Amino acid sequence: MSEQELEDRERRDFLGKVTAAVGGAGAAAACWPFISSMNPATNVLSKATTEIELSMIPEGETKTVSWQGKPVFVVHRSPDQIAAMSKSNSRIDPQPDEERAKKSEWLVVVGICTHLGCVPNKTDKGWSCPCHGSEYDLSGRVLKGPAPKNLELPPYDFVADDKLLIGKT
Amino acid sequence: MARLVISWIDRRFPLTKFIKHELTEYPTPRNLNYWWNFGFLAGFVLVLQIISGVFLAMHYKPDALLAFASIEHIMREVNYGWLLRYLHSTGASAFFVVIFIHMARTLYYGTYRAPRELMWWTGQVLLVLLMATAFMGYLLPWGQMSYWGAQVITNLFGATPMIGDEVVVWLRGDFVVGDATINRFFVLHFLFPFLICGMVLIHLVALHYVRSSNPSGFNLDAKDNIPFHPYFTTKDLFGLGVFLVIFCFFVFFYPEFFIESENNIPADPLNTPAHIVPEWYFLPFYAILRAIPDMLGGVVAMVLSILIFTAMPYLDRSKIPGGSRYRPAYRILFYVFVVNVAVLAYVGAQPPTDAMTLLGRIATFIYFGVFLLLPFLSKHEEKWLLERGLSREVLDLIEGEESHERRRKATARREETKR
Amino acid sequence: MRAMLPSLMALLCVMSTYDLRAASPSSSLADVELSHESENLKRGAQFVLSMCTGCHNLTYVKYRELLRIGFNHQEVAELKGDNDINAPIFSPDIVEMTKSLFGLVPPDLSLIAKAREGKGRYIYTLLTSYHQNEDGSVDNSVFPGIRMPDVLSYSSTTDDQDRKVLEEQARDAAVFLEWTADPHANDRRTMGYYVMGYLIVFTFLLWFLKRRTWSQLEGK
């Protein structure tokens, strides 16, 4: 093999590698629109937050609202209930009531049982899941299994005195 | 590691052997020009259409009440939905451009001849499948042009003798194109590409059995065949690059070029647009349909205009291969045909005035006349060429092909005796 | 290669028949330049939402999307009125009202620019083609017998300076309706420049690679 040919071969290899790298990068980039198209569309994303008028919920009442298609329980707790909750705790997933509510009279929890995703029913003491009998108190903490964890807390904010915004803004 | 995996597979499945035999070392005539690029391009567009179509189908709703709005949902709200849709709509036109060039190449070089008749015929089946798929897909946006196009074309089946009306209602599942129609068209539009893939596979198996044709029309001597890789991988990929530059120019800058503006108005079964035209790739056939005054006759002529290609291996009776390359009369006929198709396309796009109808009839006459003239012309041309004496180039090619054949037969005999 | 050039020409002929047909009806439209600047779009939106949505819907456009042409939340809140921000610019009452008043439902405006040959130029020309007949009746030279009233009062305005102002409004409306018909046009073109740049570089690389590979064959 002459020197010229050797040099040629090296140059071709370099050219080949560059072309393959550029082509590979392009093909990878071309995948993105397809993958991205499966993410929530803008009309779905716009449902990512839910606004609630709190004046509609009298003390002691619970309202179930839909947030991102999931049920969220908004409970207007009475002073008696708040007092009871701050004293008791869960043995399965202990957490003080102060950490569970930003304003103690308002409890906001995702109404999906942490066991297998059923929606718990309201009881006097809190909630009870119809699927496998898990029980939660009025702080959304699990009292009886099989649920492993307390009810999830969604991100929320009191945007005005009587206005609650669920979801990240 | 990779080598271990491959050798594990190779003991159970002829992977390396298959790649070597059918791809990297597949002997390919070295004189293939860029017109031989379009088969590969058609394969690429098929894959592109399937991928973009599958992702579109995730957001589309085949329902007369929801279809139009779901397309607007894709165009406005789905992430990159506009890109998916424009790739798919532009891809449909690109598919026909590529396929028409692929067919024109076969006609120009006369490569439908023995032993490649089956390649030509599977290609015909692919064309019909592609047309059906495109037609059904065009209904799905449920715009005015979609709706009335489907209404008119399904009505063509009314020309079926005796049971015409029943066939039309059966096709639509309704008395007019309606909810039942769009739902079944969606299902079939999704199904047909699988049939196309299957037919492509047969097309490719046939190709690798009879080997690629080449511009000379002769089978080349072994020394003039080169491995597919790296020569044709690089050549095909370069062709793909050029194709993508043109294709993406339309997708990003003129995406509505191939979409009728009327189709931005939702389908209205009570109101026909002033001037309905089919998609551009159906225009020549549409012109033939309109040229015949009788409905059944028009439908028959239109169907024949596609089916008649099937007879090409028998209509061309010349023994001299190479199509237009060594045959001046055939070449003239080819160009007459191509220009005539362009005229038909033009007529198909115009409103049916007297002058246009007359022009359409003349062009339709020429269209079929070319096919009917071919058997006589090719025979006379062959006689004339042989009398004049073949050129040195052709004689060399004949010699090459004969020695190639001899060697092939000798190898076959050796194999036979070994067994 | 050269031998097949004529057939390529023929193919281009086929393609151009398509273009011929598209070009003919729009040739009579005013040759107006439509610039898609944020201020034009915003002015156009204000015009359309105050002058047109009394009779026309924009079913496929949602109020929230107005945030994308430069309006802030406060401005959109004013434009949307009592409607939800995620609601389409659509009122079922319009359908009833116009049907009883005019006997037909005026076309939806969300896609109108794409549905007419000439896009925004058609809308501009239509809005500025109202004229008074000798008997005092108003007609439109682009769309004779149109049932839409002369919203700009273009036919009754004679002063050149005043007409300029109206033409400016028509232009903004056309720009806004081009946007509602094709809201991602800007993203698409921007992306297009990158894609074209990439593809041209990549195709050149492939060309060099192909030439280099094939040069091995020379003389063999």
C-alpha cells in the first residue's frame, strides 16, 4: 500500500466517523418530537391547576374537587377536630398534624388510597377505603392498613383569603 | 461482549450470514445511476409514514363529529403535533413522487422484462395498495375536500352492473359518506400499510433472487458487480440527504402546498364546494375517468389505465434490452407517454369545459394508444436495429451476459454434482 | 442522468399544473404586506374580538392561547370577559342568533385564512372592498352579494387619511387571523432553518463520503 493510499484511508475513516456522528446526532434529535408528542398536550397541561372558592365550604364539611383528573378532598375542620388531630398520630406513618396542613382549619389531601389507588369514602372519623379496608383520620394519616402511607398532599397555595389554588403555578 | 452475543445468535439464526449475503456483500451492478435510488427512498418514506401515522393515531378520533376538531387539537395543542401532521401529509405526496419516478425509471430502461416481471407486478400491487391507503387517509381530516372526494370516489363503485347501489351503500355503511365510513376508513388506513410491508418483502425477495437491473438492460459480467456496502450504502444515503433537503423544505416552509384550502372547512354533507379536485397524484386517472361520457365506461377506462401497466412485459416484443438506451423509437414513445400524463394531470385539475373535455379525450386516446402501439413498434424497431447492425457497446454487453450465464450454469452444475 | 432530464422536466410540469390552479383566483387580491409583529397581532386580536366575535366564532382558538402573542394575564382577562381562560372563543348563542337573523351561520374564523386562497391577503382585500352603489346600497367587489355588513364603514369613508386608518385595521385583522389559522408558523419556520442547515451540512458530508468511497473503484 502506497503512502498516498494510506493517507487516503485514514482521511476516509475520519470522514466516515464524522458523518456517522452527525447522522446519529440528527437521528436522535429527530426522535424528540415523536417522544414529546406523547407528553400531555397544552389543553391537558392547562388543567394542571384547580382553583377553589373556600367560602363555599362550611365548617365541618368536605368538598371533593378534581385536580389533574384526580379527586382532592378539601376539609374545613372545626376547632375540636383540629385539637383532636394535633394530639393523635398514626402508628404506621407517623407525622404531626402541623406538617399536614398549611392552615390548620383547611386539610387538602389527594383522595387516592396509598394502597392500590381506590378512592376512600368519608366516615365520621376520617376516611375508609372500600377496596381493602384501610382507614385514615381527619389529617389524612393512615390508621389501619394495608395502606402503607398517609394520603398524599398536593402542592397548593392560598392565593387569596378565600381562594385555594391546587397544583404548581 | 457484542461479538459473543452475535456468535450466540449466529448458532441459532443466520444473522451474520444474512447481512453479508443480502446487504453488505450483495453484488450490485456498478453502473447503477441515481434513478436506482428511488426504491430505497420509497422504503424510507414508507417507514416515515408508518411512524408519523402511528403517533398521529394516538391523538386522532375517527368520528364524524370529532375528527375535524381532533386534527385541530393535533395542530394546536399536541406537542409538535403540527410537525407530525405535516410530515404525514407531505409524506403522502412525497411517496407518490418517489413511486412515480421509480416506475418511470423501470419504463425508461425497460427493466420490467424477463426475468423481472414479478418485480414489476408486485410493484403494481404496491401502487394500487398505496393509492387505496392514500385515498382512505385523505378522508380522515373530515374537511370539505376529504368528504366530497370520498363521496365521489365511492360513488364510482355504483357503476358495478346489477348491484351498483348496494355496493356503494355497503362500502360506506351509510347512505352517504358518514360516521360509519370514517371509522372503517381509519381502520383500513391503519391496516393497509401492513399489507404494503408484506408486499414490499415479496418485492425485495424477488429483487434479491433476480438481482438488480441496471441501465444497460443486460446482466453484467461478474467483474462489473460490486458489493452493496460501502458503495451503494453511501450512494443511497447521499440520495436520501438530497431527498430530505427538498422534503423538509416543503414540511417547514410550504406545508400547505399539498393541502387543498377547501379542506380547512369542516365537512358539510349538504353543501358541495364549487370545484372538487382529487389529490394531485390522482389527477391523470381522474382525467381519464371524466374523458369517457358513460359512467361504467369511465370507471373501466380508469381501472384499465392502471392495470394496463401489468401487460408491459408482453407488449414490449423487442429482443433488444436496455429500454430507451439502445432503442430510439421506444425512447420517443416514453417521452410521449410522460408528457401525455402531464397533460392529463393538467386536464384533471381544470373545471370540465368543452375544450378541456376534448383535450382530455385526446390525451386519453394517446395514453392507451401508446400501449397498443408498442407491440408493433417494438417489433419493427428490433428488425430495423438488427439490419443496421448493433453497436460495439451492445455486442460487448451481450458477450458479457453470455459468459456470465455460462459461469452461473457451471457453478450450478458443480453444486449439483457435489450433492 | 442527462437522458432522463426531460422526464424530470415533465414531472415538474405536472407539479406546476397544481400551482397554476392555486394561483389563479388569488391574483385579483391586494398585494399587501402582512407583518406578524406582536403589536400587529395584538391590535388585530382586539379588533377581531370586539368587531367580529359578535357574529363569528373562533372555535379552535382558546383564550389562553392569546398569552402567546404578547398579551399578559390581565389583558387576556379583559378580553375573555366572563369566559373561562381555557374555553374556546365560541358562543352557542351566535349560532342561534345569526341563523334567525341572516338565515345562515357565518363561517368560523379560526381557520378562515387557510380556507381561502390568498390567506390574509384575501381577508384584507375583502374588508377593504366594500363600496357604495349608485342607489346607495353597499356591496363588496370580492364577494358580491355578501351578507356581512361593512364593519369598518369603509364604503362610507371618503377621506384618504381616514381610509388609511381603516386599512391599517384590516391589515391587523388579517395578520391575527393568519395567526389563528396557523399558530405555530413562527416556531415551524425557526425550526425549519435549523433543520435545513443541518441537512445541507449532512448531505455534503455524505457526498464527500460517497465520492471518496467510489474513487477506490477508478481504474479497476
